[in-house]
Amino acid sequence: MSPRPPRRQQGQALAGAVLALAVTATLLGLLGLLVEASVRRSAEPEIARQALAIAEATLEEILARPLRDPLSGALCAPPPPLREDFDDVCDYDGLNEPAARGLAASLGTGPGAFALAVAVESGGLDAFHPDCGTPGRCARIRVEVTPPSGRPVALAAIAVDADA
């Protein structure tokens, strides 16, 4: 039978084990923070691509509409209350939605993850397009999508009324 180590040595072994556990826990915590930051940074480009896809799809939706109201022929008549009933470019002016509807869901993000804002401006656009010197002939559309990261993606286009 081996002799028992003195009590002083037993206390040092326990203190060493506790110290080793504390150092290991600290290193594991730092490693976890590093992995979390790396994952977050790797997701940002994908989120930016999603925001751009939402902005492009919304801009395409708006540009597919005529500049003037199809029923009254007026430029920027008061819009209908529901987006589903928007039938001309100006109906989208002031549109603010907490999420970009179906497209955001199809991209794998939850509702409310992206904020969508649209502005339509119909005056002072003669510098953008040669046909815009005639009043009521053009409208500038700006679509802005803000992802959860808070860095907005904005696209703009000029809609020209070919019939005017």
C-alpha cells in the first residue's frame, strides 16, 4: 500500500483541477463567441441578396403597371386601400409594409424580417429621361428594403408613359 500524500499536496491537486476547469470553461466560452460571430458574418451576404431580390421583384411588379390610372386616366389618382387592387404606378406611392409578403417567406425568412418602403415622384424628372420634360409623362420609383441587419437596399427606376 502506498503512503498517503500529505494534506497540503491534496489541496494543491484540488486547486489545480479547479483552475484547469476554469481555464477550459473560459476558452470554450471564447470559442463559442468566435463561432457565433463567424456564423453571423457569413449570413449577412445572403440576407443582403434576399433584400435585393425583394427590391427587384417589387420594382418589377410596379413597372408592370401603367403610369396612369386605367379607369380614370389620371396621373397619381388616390390609391385603393388594398395592395392587391393597385392598378397603376402611383398607387404604390407611400407603401410601407412590415414584410415583403410572399417573396420573403419563399426566401426562408420569417414574416416581418424585411421592411418594404416605396416612393413615387412624378415631378422634376426632365434630367433623368428626354421624355420627362413633358409634365405627367414620367414617374421616379424608389423601392427600399431594410433587412434585419438594418442596412437598407434601394433601387430606383423611371417609368415613362409611352401613350402620353
